[in-house]
Amino acid sequence: MKKRYGVCFGMLALGMTVVGTPVGRAQSRLEANGGSGASSGSATSMSPAPAPAASSPADLDRRIEALEQELSELRTELTARKEAETVAASAVAMAPAPTPGLAVAPQDAAKPPEKVTVASLLGPTSVSGFVDTYYQVNFNHPADNGADFRAFDFRSHQIALNMIELILDKAPDASGPAGRTGYHVSLGFGDAMNSVNVTDPGGLGFAQYLKEGYFSYLAPVGKGLQVDVGKFVTPMGAEVIESKDNWNYSRGLLFTYAIPFFHFGARAKYTFNDKYNITGFLVNGWNNIVENNSGKTYGLSFGWNPDKKTAITVNYLAGSETPTLAAGSLPVVNTNNFWRQTWDAVAMYTPNTKFSAMVNFDYGRGDRFISTFPTTVSPPVYWTGGAGYVKYSPTDKDYVALRYEYYEDHDGFTLGTFPHLHMNEVTATYQRTLASHLLTRFEYRRDWATRPIFDYSHFAVPVKQQNTATMGLIFLFDSRDAK
């Protein structure tokens, strides 16, 4: 553009020079000759022809007109170029954003690439789990190096593996990209998993390492009705299978004997709001994937949070749990008529971040003792118990917890011992978080009963009490925490 302006000004200057010089010379000669005509030298210098004729005013006028015409054309061309450049700039400004993958804006190209993490690779699926080990001393020093009437921590005087767990989870989400379907698979290894699955009629090897495995569907009913089908843990009780999620390291008597560990079947949960939720169950029964009779177990769970500090849950299960008995191909007793009914209630109160309290009550009845030769059926048996917990956390890395339990197995059905047996236990636990994913627990527990049921020393007479000291070490991992 600047080059064109220079050409224009140069042409104009040349034109003025051509015009001005002959005119000036002509005026000078006219003055010198008294107004006579111009000499032939001027004509010779302006014309390539050798003719001595002088340039006339008409020739000069024609030359001036030609220069003016050329200057006008140059100005027109410059104006057209300016207009073309303005239109092109407007088109660029109004152009739509480039399609991803086809073009990258300069500012986008300057952005650093997003950091790739484990969580971003897994998407809506999370991978988590833990390793749980312990060392326990039983002050009764039984010959089998064990601890009586414990759910999982039944080994003493050795470094024991309670459980290793690996969890894959994808929760259903109607509003998210993951969609309304989900799944949950939990695999476990160690003494805890063997204890959970050992009573399955299918045998320990049938699903020995499967703690939970179910798929989920969030049905478009109201705010969302979540339906799970498969194997899942029971809704009952104040404690769960994983040590890390309990206040104490060992499991209590109610968890071990009063309620089931898991169910196989279907459940449907509907949450009305942040205060009320309800869940219905249709399952095979207690602790069995493979059914032991032709009956089914039905259940209902109701959750109520009257305020942000209080949570109450009430559970009810009912159904036949007695295995089918037959003499040859003929049934001896219709065990489907012997319904086991279990009531469970848990209430928790958390007034602040440092203190929490919890109570648990269980009652079960309906099973029968059956003899086949001759066929006799006992009256319904029952069992009941209660537990109380308190927890105090002076810092976010420490807490102390205390548990007391009372359990009565009125007919000796759940414990497999004496009828009219009453048991008590008290447990004190201290937890210290060494790192964000490493927990340590130190625990002292005392159990006592109305009859001598605890092994003592080397096959000596059983005693009425048992005292143990335990140190647990739990390492946690979660893909959502990976950086």
C-alpha cells in the first residue's frame, strides 16, 4: 500500500517538472525576445523527433491532461483496494468458531494439555479397596491360638490377614454422562471373606471371593427409584464387614450372631428427600446365593433423619430359612412354614464433629429345631440383644471409642451352645491416622458369659471370660485420590 502512494507522488512530481520547466523557459525567452516565439532548442529537448519545431501550448495542455488522467486512475485503484481489505477484515471477524478437530484457534493452541490421571482414565468408574492385618493376644492362651465367638479376628499370637478388598463401582446417574445404569463389584480375600461365605449352601468355593456383586438401574420414578440385583450386604446392624468403616476393630456379638452378613436377590430404594427413604427386599434368605428351600425372604428398611445430627434406621426381614428336609423323595416337614422374623433398629446422634453416640437393638425368632426319627418340631426359638457405642475425636487424626453389648441366645440356636445363655462384652479402641491412607488401631476387649464357654490354656476346663489385646493396621487406596 505504501509503495502505491509513493508511485503516485512520484508521478505527480514528474508531471509538475515536465510542465513547469518548458513553461518557465518559454516565459524567459519571450521576455528576452520581446514577446517573440520560442526557439527551436526547447522543442528539440522535449521531442525525440529531430524536427526543430517548438512545443505549442496545446501540446502542453494535452500532456497535463494525460498526467491528470493517470493520477485519477491511480486514486480509483487505491480506493478499490481499501474497500476490498475492509470487506475481508469484516468477514474474518464475523466467521463462526472453527469446528473442533478441523482448526485450532491461536489462543487454544497456546493452552497446555490437560493432565492425565488415573481418575480421568477410569471415567465414571472408581477403583478402591484396602489391606487389613492385625496381631492379637488372647490372655486365655488356648491351644489352638484362637479367640472364641469372634466374627473375623479369631486368630491370636500371630500376624493375621483379616481382609484384602478390591472394589469397582459406577453409580447410576440420570443427569450425568454415565447414564441410569451402574454396577458394584467387591472382591475380598482372607479370613473375613471365608467367614462371610462359608455357610452358603453352594459351598465355600462357589463364590468364595465375592463380597458383593450387583448391577443397578435408576428408574425414572419420581426423584429416582434405584433397583439393585445381585449379591449385597445386609441393611441390618450398626457395624459392617469392613474394619475401616467401624468404630472398633473387632465385630460385636450382634453383628456376628443376631443378623445376616449378606443377601442375594433384588432391592429397590426410593429417597423422598433428605429426611426419609425406604427400601424393599426380595431375596433368597440369609447368607446364601444358592437357595436352601423353595421359600423367599422379604424385607423392608426405613430411614429417617429428623435433623442433621440424628439418623434412625429400622429394618425388618421375614421368610423361611430352614433347609428343606426329605425322606427319599417325600418331604418330612414343610419348612417353608417356619418363618424367621428379625427386627433391627439403629440410632445415631452426632451433636458436633468431636462426639458421636449410637445404639443398636436386635430381636429374632421363628426357627425350629427339627428331629426326623421320629419327626418332632420344637417351639419357635428366639434371640435378642442390644449395644451402645460412644466415640470421641480430640483431633482429626485420633479418636477413642467404647462399645458395650448384651446378647441372649435363649435356646442356644445362634451360638450352638447352651440354652438360656447370656453374653456380655466391652471393647475400648484407640485409632491413630498415621497418614492419609494408613490407619492404626489398638484395642482391648473383654467377653464374659453366664456359662463357661471360652477355651482356656492347653485343653483345660473352659472358663466364663476371655480377654484380648489387638493391634490392627489398615492401608487404604482409592483411584479418586490419585493425582
